[in-house]
Amino acid sequence: MKTTDIVILAAGKGTRMKSQLPKVLHKLAGKPMLGHVLDAATTVGDSKKIIVTGHGAEAVRALYSDPSISMVEQAEQLGTGHAVHMALPELREDSKVVILYGDVPLITPDTISQMLDAVDNKSIGLLTIQLPNPQGYGRIIRDANGQIEAIVEQKDANPEQLKVDEVNTGVMSLTSQQLAEWLPLVDNNNAQGEYYLTDLISIARKAGYSINGIHPGSVSEVEGINNRQQLAALERVYQAQLADALMVAGTSLADPARFDQRGTLRAGTDNFIDVNCIFEGDVTIGSGVSIGPNCHIINSTIGDGVEIKANTVIDQSTIGDRAILGPFARIRPGTELGTDTKVGNFVETKKAIVGNGSKINHLSYVGDAELGEKVNVGAGTITCNYDGVNKYKTQIGDNSFIGSNSTLVAPLNIGDCGFVAAGSTVTVEVPADTLAVGRTKQRNIQGWKRPTKK
């Protein structure tokens, strides 16, 4: 047996979510719950992933259109046994099969590996856990020797069985051949009138197989999501895990409870992250970085020794070593800041390449621009990069000085050591070592009276 098929049940409507969106597409840490399960499944080599869809099947197919993922539809929701039955035609001959759930997002690769190891010629695997409050879960029934005999659902359990605190998580592993033989034996003679996958346990026992009980590393691995409250609670559990891993790796957090990672975050050591910061997509942070409160960093790379002050947004950009940003800076996609640069308060950049040691201190917009080294851009400066139809580029040479309240109309080139007088509108090239004054002559009008309200 060399192949693994992973069946992910994702057909439920999620009525209690009160949403038009399929339950499995609601996001945990910025990613659909189903995406988390697929990520864990992808760690299994030579595995085929089969998603059983139902409610919102088109939305699920649209989001996960990878040809390596097979989709089957459960048109009628007649229970978990019926859902897996829909996947039978997609299973490979004599493969190991793990059954997962699209609304149980934090299952780990290690647990999946243990489930696969639990399957052999004499046994199948079942993931169980002991809970202080097992209300709502199917109970694990063991014999006098401690062997798992059956699973009894909450609504079908007698008072003695309801006292059992070991419960079924729903995750099961066995072979495709066993599923093909045993699923037709499952009936719907129960309180719900559904075909329970859990009935396979008693069928397997009658066939002479033992049940290997596997236990997850934590309760959060097997927590299912049925409503928005549960989703929010599991979000905080998961964020606490991510925060803990970040601190173990050498980053300090002002408050781990006010930290959000929605993607992949790689960080060096001796960093400090203040409260309410969000890291989204693929973010890399160097070492010795300080990030102030309320910052949002998206798909960006931050160099060593960078200081990011409060309320700064960095999106799809690269920040060089020892740069200083903010507060209230907005670094838009395509920005590349060199080493020892400064982008101050209320500055916005987009597709801007800023050379080493250059500064845009405050209240400016620099877009579609390339600045050399040690350029100083005064307050209120803007690059006029858009004529209503096309975008144009502004180039500023090394050691140039742009006076406050300047308007640079692209396409424009300012040579090395160029100087633009404050309040200028510059529309033509400024040669190197040249002062550009682009403003009208001042007039003082004597006796002028201010307008009054009519």
C-alpha cells in the first residue's frame, strides 16, 4: 500500500453561521478554514485530495480549482457516511484513506501522519480526545479490556454512555477497500435518520479489526466551527499559538493577545512588536526591528534595524536596513526603500525607489519615482505622475534637494545635486547642480479687503 487518499468533508451549509458564504470558506487567520485543512493534507507525500462539496459547491470549486484536487458533490446531506460514499469512485485501489473535515481547520500534519501509521492489515485508526464537557459529541465505548468497541452519538446514547468523557473527533483512517466493503452496511436507523460514518467502528470490530485510538496534541486541533462565536474563539487560540512561536524564536510582543498573523511571518531575533499589529500574506522581518502600535504589514520584506512607528501601512514593498517609517506613513505596492532612508508622518509612496540615505520627512506623495542617494524631499511635495490617462515617472538624482510645497510634473528628470525652490511647479528637466524656481513673481496689493459673508 503506497498511496494515500485524503477525503475532506465540506458539504455542510453551516446554518448557524447566518451567512451566504459556505461555512468552510469562512476565514481563520486570513485563510478559509478549508485552506488550513488542505495545507495540512498537502504535507503528506503522494496524496490525492478529495473534497466532498454540497452547499456552495460552486464557490468552493472556484477557490480551489487546482487540478490536483478532486471534487465530488453530496447533493443531499444525508450524513457523514453518505458523504464519504460519494467519494468512493475517486479513491485509488488499496490506498490508505484519512477522513478530515473542512470545518475543523487546525488539524496538524503530525496527527495526520499518526493516523496513517495506525492503519495496517489488522487495524484502523480513530482520533479521540477526552473532554471535561463532552456535550454534543459521540461517545467512545470501550470493552472490559479497554479496546474501542463502538461510537454512540449524543442523541442515541443512554444515561450511562453519556457519562463517558472520551469522544469521537470524526477523523478516521482505514483503507479504500474497507470503505468500499463497509459503507454499504451502514444504515440510517437512528434518531437523526442519517448515515453515520461512526458506524464503521462497530462494523470493523465485527469483522475482526482492532481500533487504534490516536490522540491529538491539543484540543484546538479537533475543534469544529459551527457559528461565528466558535470561529472567533478559535481565532484567538490559533493567534496565541502563532504569537508563542514568534516569541520562542526571539521576538518580543507587547501583548500576545493583541497580535494578528494572517499568513506567513518570518522574523529574525531581537525584534519588538507593539499592540494591534497585523501581518498579512508573506512577510519577512530582519533582526533588531521595532514596530509601533496599529501597524499593518502586507506581503513585504523588512530589513535589519528598521523602525516602524505607529499607524504605518506597508504593502508589497521592500524596506532597507535601518530605515525609519511613520508615524502614519503609507507605503504602497512597488516601493523599495534603501538603507538609512526615512519616510515620515503622512507620507505616501507608490512604485517609488528611494536611494540610500534619502528622506521624505512629511506630508508628501511620491509615486512612480526613482530617487537617488541622499535626496531630501520637503514637506508638501508631490510627484504628479498621472495625467488622467497615463502614468509617468519622476527621476531625482543623488544629493538633490526638493523644497517644501513643490509640484513635480512627470515625466521629469532632476539631475544630481539639483535644487528645487520651495513652492515651485517644475515641468521641465532640471540639469545637475542647478536651481529650479518655478513660481510667479509675488505681488502685494495695498488696501485689499477680505470678502465678507453675504
